[in-house]
Amino acid sequence: MIFGFESYGGPSAARFIEVDEPAPQPGHVLIEVEATAVNPGDIKVRSGQRQGAFPVAFPMAMGREAAGRVVAAPDGAFPPGTRVFGAAAAGFGTFAPRALLAAESVAEVPEGVSSAAAACVPVAVGTAYDALADLHLQRGQTLLVLGAGGGVGTAALQLAHSAGAHTVGVASESKRDVVEAAGAVFVRSGPGWPQRALAAAGIPDAVLDLVGGEALTAGAALGSDTRPAGAGDAIPFAQALRDMRLISAADPERAAQLGGSGIRRRRSAEVYAKLAALLASGALEVSIGRRFHFSQADRAVAAVEGGHAAGKVVVYM
Ligand SMILES: NC(=O)c1ccc[n+]([C@@H]2O[C@H](COP(=O)([O-])OP(=O)(O)OC[C@H]3O[C@@H](n4cnc5c(N)ncnc54)[C@H](OP(=O)(O)O)[C@@H]3O)[C@@H](O)[C@H]2O)c1
């Protein structure tokens, strides 16, 4: 039984479907799923928005990441029963009691880290890590995260903060606590956010966009006619704006029009193991907003589909 879809469509396209259990294949690790997480990307795949860019084999389970116990691994890479996590194998999903992970992405879950937390690493935490790697943020520089209260944002703020960067999180008022807990200056989202951000923290060295659309475009005007009173001529304003680096997970096309780029995803076991070690040491915490049992997978997806999830939404078996 999977929670998945047999054709592209809206929320009603996804349902519980009886399918044969996935058979272990070369390059895949078969696991007994303990936890999996919901991501906006799952919804884009189900709706058909990613056709051509993303392999789908109907019927396919939703979900791109999971943690659980190894059933079978190629070349005995992991003994059966080992607790691992990783990204779904191409053409397979993870909203299922058993799932196939891409072997090159699979790492052990360290002692003391929950399967729920580990299941959130490949997509949201991994994307945050990759974004920061691409931004080459230096200690003491400022990172602004637009859409800071969700899965990628909460991880990015923590990773940047622990690397010695100043951080600014733009989010709705309901996420003030989670943004501040990650060590960031909170800025309320909505019309006028660039002016508020500028007044609170000046021009950032880098922007990580997790919203896109008009909210991102508004940010590009940062500084043009929004210079706060008393900013002073000492700030080389135009230069600072030109030097600001922009990267977007949500809207790479618009970011490119604005002089920025998308994120280059790594998805390697090496990176995932490093992030899991940060979880184990307490240097990084996954902010889990809501948990749903597998039987409520539709509700879990709806919680993310609304576009205003706080932290991660996790599905457990
Ligand atoms: N390329 C990749 O590999 C990759 C990987 C991961 C994610 N992504 C993309 O990155 C984006 C974010 O992912 P996520 O997992 O962090 O999503 P999420 O957990 O659903 O969080 C999205 C956040 O954006 C906030 N938001 C929505 N509209 C906003 C606005 N106008 N201004 C400020 N904040 C706003 C939401 O909350 P509030 O508005 O309520 O504060 C929410 O906290 C998605 O588009 C996703 O598809 C891409």
C-alpha cells in the first residue's frame, strides 16, 4: 500500500493504492520506512509541474526522502536492520511501508537522532546546506532568508548562524518564535518587507529566496527607493546592491532574471552524513512543526500544500 498517484492532478489525485512491494535493485537500498517528510516538491511532482525534469512511473508514491531500517542493500553496504536515511530512488516515492532509496545518498542515522529528524535531511536540510555552499558566505556577513519559517528556511538560518553569519528571517508573525530561536533577526513578511528588512539589518550580503514570485521581485527593489532615513552617504549603496548574491530554491527563473541563480543540489551520502552528525551534536535541530501517521498522509500533504507550513511536516509509520 502506497500513498501516491496514478495520474497528475490536484490533491484528489493522491490516495492509498495497493501495489506490489518494491524489489531490491542494483543501486538502491530497500528500507522499512519509519518516517518520511512532506515537501512542496512532492506537490509539484504530483501536479505534473515537474514533468520532463523529474522521472515518474505510475502508480508512484509521493515523498522524496525517508529514514528506516535496511531490508536489503547492494553489496552488503549496510547490514539488514541498520537505521539509515536518504533520498528516494528515481521513479519511486517514500510514502509507503517499504521504499527504495538511491544508494549514493544513503547514510546511517547516528545514535540519538530520531528517524523523524533524519528523514527531513535529504530535501529541506540538504537544500539549505547546498544553498549556503553556493553562496560562499563568510563569517560576519549577513544572510537574509525570504520564507524563513518553513523546512528549508529554519535549517538555513541555523546553519548560517552556526557558521558565524548574521541572519535575517522574513516570515509571517506566527513564525517569529521559530525564526528568533534560530538566532535570526525577525522581519515580518508581506508588502513592504524589503523596507522593513533594510531598516532592521541593512543590505544583506546574500539572499536565499524560498518564496519566489512577487515577494522576490519586491526584494530586488531593495535599496532603490527604500533607503532608510539616516543611512548616510558612507554606504556605497549601488555597489552593495550589485554585490548582493541571490539564490532561489522556489523560483530559479525569476532569480536568474534578477541576476541570481538556482541551487545546485548535491544529494550525496557524504553531505547527508555530515548534516546528521550536526543533528547528533545538537549544533543543528530540525524544526518539526507537525507529525501525522501514515494513515493521515493526505492531511500531511495538505498541511504543506497550503504554503504556510511551520518547520517540517513528518509522516511516521
Ligand atoms: N530545488 C530543490 O531541490 C528544492 C528543495 C527544497 C525546497 N525547494 C523549494 O523551496 C521552497 C521552500 O521550500 P520549504 O520546504 O521551505 O517550504 P515550506 O516548508 O512549505 O515553507 C515555505 C515557507 O514560505 C513562507 N511563505 C509563503 N509565502 C510567503 C511570502 N509571501 N513571504 C514570506 N514567506 C512566505 C511560508 O510561511 P508563512 O508565509 O506562513 O510565514 C512557509 O514558512 C519551495 O518552493 C520548494 O519547492 C526546492
